[in-house]
Amino acid sequence: MSTVEDQIEQVTATQDGTPDFSMALNQDQKDLQEWVHGFAESVVRPAAEEWDEKESTPWPVIQEAAKIGLYSFESLAQFFADPTGLTLPIVNEELFWGDAGIGMALMGTTLGVAAIFGQGTGEQIGEWVPRCFGTPDKPAVAAFCSSEPNAGSDVSAVRTTAKYDEAKDEWVINGQKAWATNGGIADVHVVIAQVDPSLGTRGHAAFVVGPENTGLTQGAKVKKHGLRASHTADVYLDDCRVPSSQLLGGKEKLDERLARAREGKSSRGNASMATFEASRPVVGAQALGIARAAYEYALDYAKNREQFGKAIIENQAIAFTLANMKMEIDAARLLVWRASWMGRNQVPFENAEGSMSKLKAGEVAVWTTERAMQILGGNGYAREYPVERWHRDAKIYDIFEGTAEIQRIVISRAISGVHIR
Ligand SMILES: Cc1cc2nc3c(=O)[nH]c(=O)nc-3n(C[C@H](O)[C@H](O)[C@H](O)COP(=O)(O)OP(=O)(O)OC[C@H]3O[C@@H](n4cnc5c(N)ncnc54)[C@H](O)[C@@H]3O)c2cc1C
């Protein structure tokens, strides 16, 4: 009996012989999905409870991922290279199906990497991206530091400054960053700083800071509700000096961009927003992984748990909830895959499709995990079962990389052209 995917492939192949549109994954994508799922099932999920309780970075799991080639700049480059754009969300969904805290400990690095890829010169990419991952024997992580105590949703409120010291051809960075994933434990920190406060977000620039640069220290580590295997901390920059070569994109490009902004001409946007736009569909895929884990667990539980002499799934109240969970997850995945394909093929997000995908997937994860808890009854609320952890983990997807409210602002502005506040 052929699967739905096989049937889709046959139909698309027989129409005119050129299957230029297909909803089916290709064999490479299926193989990769299976490989990452195997790692998530055999290594990540069994370790999830331990690292959630410890609330610390799961270095042995990161090392294992590095040893099998899942955590490396080569593998990330391979995931990025897929012209359909679907490989990276598939990898993220499977990993986060295993566990979101460990998933973030592995994938938090990609935010820093995305900033370097998006804004760095070829030379900077070649030098800094491998350093974000380290080696299989000594893996490293990277951090992306944009948020500050008074600059969360309002990126224009960033107060960290970078001043150019012409005599030494160095930049001097001062300020406090908040909420940085891997902040203080990373080998590579990408820091967003203000170089011309009069220009708002257009006066921002991104710098890479390595362990050889002095003046960057970790502040308080955040004790969190969920994603507890992922390290989150404040970062202090106290006369942190970096050579000019560590300004992403280089000084000439920055000067040109600032000159255009001062003349009131349009630019390609600011340093943080460029990183977030590219990463939102992938973040949506992470939320999907959590939602799918909770749905699958609840489905299985509902078939096995008996009350009033029958399996609880035989009640429509439970069965219809599970039907809705599955439908919402599949709908969210379609938005994530669409935005991923658009991003990879440089199709402009005219209706904020990247934001749509992250918003939908985040809300589906929160709703699905809450419903899964309900289906498990008391067991849903107990720490011996993973659903309460998934529920805690899911909530962050309404908050980071742009809150749900900010995503709605971005989408409503995009569809209306009106400056909605
Ligand atoms: C676990 C975790 C990891 C993180 N990792 C990173 C990281 O690696 N790097 C990084 O730079 N940052 C990171 N962040 C920060 C994250 O991006 C911010 O928390 C987020 O942008 C929201 O900012 P805020 O917390 O200051 O909330 P605020 O901006 O203060 O928002 C508070 C509430 O007000 C609402 N609100 C604000 N403005 C408006 C408006 N105009 N209209 C309607 N509602 C509005 C928000 O939606 C929210 O509900 C992380 C945060 C967490 C919790």
C-alpha cells in the first residue's frame, strides 16, 4: 500500500514529467529527518529530565551531537544549503521533539551564527563561524546579545555603545545585555551596540567578541520556568575592546550605511531585526517539535487510560481535542515550511510570513501542551510525566524572538501599510 507522500509524488511526476512543485520531502530530507529523530529519541529525550532539574548546559549531549556531526558548522552549512529551505526546520522540529531545553542548548548557537552569516564579510564568516562550534573534543557555543534590561520589544532603546578609537583601530563597547542565551559561557558573543544614538535602530552595529578580548563578563544567570537546560544570563561589557576587524561587515560598509541613514535614504534595516527575520521560521519549527511531542504522548495516553470502563479517547471531548491538536500542528507546519522556503529563495516576506509562522507555531505549542496536560489529568501535572515540562518549555515561544503582540504588530503593519501601534 502506497503512502500519501508516494501518491503525491506519482501525481506530480505524471502531470508533465517535471515535478516542479511537490509537498513531499525528498529522500535526503527523509533520511536526515530519520537520523535526527534517532538522536532525539535515543540521546536527547532520555537526558531531558536530568538537565531540566540541573538547570545547566548539557555539555555531554552537545559533545555527543558534535561527535556524530550533528553539531558543527559543516552540518549547519549543509542544512542551510538545501534549496527548498526545509532541512533546517525539519532538523529543529525533530531535536525539539526530543527536548526543547537541550534543543536550545544545541541550537542557541545558530542565532549568533545567523548574525555572522547575515552581516559578516566572507573573511569574518570563515574565521568566526567555526569558532562558534569549537571541535568535537572541545565543543563551544555562541551567543547573540541584543536585549537589554530596558530594551526588549523596543530594540531602538538599546543603550550599549560602541565608540571607535582611531589611534588603535579598535572599538570600545560599554553596556549591559540581558537574557542572552549562552551569555557569558559562549566562545563567540555577537553584540548589538549603538554607534550613532541619533539614528535609532539604524545607528546599530554588530560586533563579534571572542575570549581573547577583555571586558566581557557574565552577569546573573536567570532561573527560568522552562528551557532550563539552556543557559540564559546577563552580559556586561566594560570597556570591552575589539579590533576593527570584529565589526561585522567592516567599517567602510558601516560608514556608508550611516551616511545613507543621515541623508534619510532607505537601508536594508537594522542589525538585530535582520537576524530575527531570518530565524523566525526556524524558531517556529522548534515550537512545533514540542507541540508534536505533547500531542503524540496524549494520543497514546488517551488510548490506554480507562475510566468508566472504556478508553478515555472513546469520549468525543477527548478525541475531538486530539483531532484539533493534530490539525493545528499540521497547519502551523505549513506556515513554517512556507516561510522557510520563501526565506531560502529570497522571496520577500510581504505579509510578514516569517512572523506569521513563528506566531502560529508558538501559540499552537502553548495550546497543545496545555490540552495534553488536561488529557493526562493529574498525571499531566506531575513531574514524573514529561507533559508538564513541555508545557513549561512551550511558553517561551510566545515571548522570545518577538512576543506574540509584536508579531501581530509586524503582520498587521505588513498587510495594511498602516503604522499600527
Ligand atoms: C529564555 C529567554 C531567552 C532569550 N534569549 C535571548 C537571546 O539570546 N538574545 C537576546 O537578545 N534576547 C533574548 N531574549 C530576550 C527576548 O527576546 C525578550 O524577552 C523579548 O524580546 C521581550 O522583551 P521583554 O522581555 O523586555 O518584554 P517587554 O518588551 O517589556 O514586553 C512586555 C509585554 O508588553 C508587550 N508589549 C511591548 N510593546 C508592545 C506594543 N507596542 N504593543 C503591544 N504590546 C506590547 C509585550 O508583547 C509583552 O507582552 C530571551 C528571553 C528569554 C526569556
